[in-house]
Amino acid sequence: MHRGPRGAAPTNSSMNRITNCRSLLLTLPAALLVVAGCGGGADTATVHGSVTFEGQPVEYGIIDFTLANGNGFSAPIESGEYSVTKGATGEATVRFTAQPKPPEVSSREELEQMAGQKQPPVKPIPPDHPKQGTKVTIRSGSNQLDFDL
């Protein structure tokens, strides 16, 4: 049996305090997790629009949104259009990449046949293009952001 101060047996009130402290220590982390989850979390947004390069829709690529806090999201660009649901809100920097569209194949044989074929070249969007790094504000709800590069 654990002895209290000066070797005396613990009293009921000191045992209750110990039990209460243990209960608090065991439940406090769970309570903090619940409180941290309250408040609805971060706002989210739908972001959609078009991306053109030199007057033509970007056939296939990636649009990347980086928020000031370092978080971000990206979406594929297909036929000049992109769409993101549940994107983060806030000030963001936008970057664009054009790339060849991945082939649509239904079998391994079809993939092997395409392996020797060259895809048409894709005109890259230069990393130093003046619109690379465009700043935008993404608000909660629906955001249409079109980019003419």
C-alpha cells in the first residue's frame, strides 16, 4: 500500500484527489482532440475555370494553388478546363504546367503497342512566364478563376 506524507496511510480525500487527477490526465487529451475538431474546421471552396496558353486551351496539364501557409491543392487541366472541390481558402499563388496527356489504354497489349509511338509535342508553359506565380484570393463557396497565359 502506498503511504502518504510522513508514512501515514492515505485518507479518502487524498485518494479521491489522486483518482480525479488520473481521470483528468486520461480524459484531457481526448477532450483537446474534440475541442480542436470543433468550430467547423477550415473553410473549403470549389475552384473551377479555364486555362489558355497563347490563345489556345491547355489540352492537358496541372494547375497548382499554394497558400501562404504552405498548404495547397492542384487539379488536372483537361481541354482547357479544371475543377477542384474542397479546396482550401485564402491567398494563393498559382502555377501552371502543360504536359502530354497520358494515353488511355484498356489492355497491356495496347500499352505495349503505344510504347514505341511518339506523342505529339506539347508546348511547355515556361517557368518564368509572367503569369506564373499569379496571386489569387480563394473564398469559401464557388470560385471561377480563368487564366489566359
